Amino acid sequence: MSSMSLIVFPEALSTSVMVFLLMASAVTSMITATLGAGGGVLLLVLMASWLPPAAIIPVHGIGGPFRHCLRW
């Protein structure tokens, strides 16, 4: 596996978990758009189930631009 694909798709996460977190990102973005709050915290809780604690906040921050585009 190339080094770029390891950065984008870590070996520790299965494909099903990555797809689930991507869908959860879209759903929690919609929750934030409709209710005004709460989606980000829900996503943090879901990410904590699979990601190491030191990676949760950076990964959540990197996904921000994607989630903001979903709300438009």
C-alpha cells in the first residue's frame, strides 16, 4: 500500500468503519444545520468509538470544510 493511501485510509480502520464515519459526518452536519448545535459533539462521540484519543480532535477539524460544504 502506498504511503498516500495509508494517510487517507489508515490500516487500523476497516472500510465499513470509514464509510460509517463519512455518513455520520453528513448526518451530523444536517443535525447542526437544522437544530443549530449538537451535531459536532455527536460526531466526536462516534469518532471516539474507533479513533485513538489523540486523533479525534485533529480529524474532526480536518473534516470541517467537508461538513460545511454539505450544509450549502
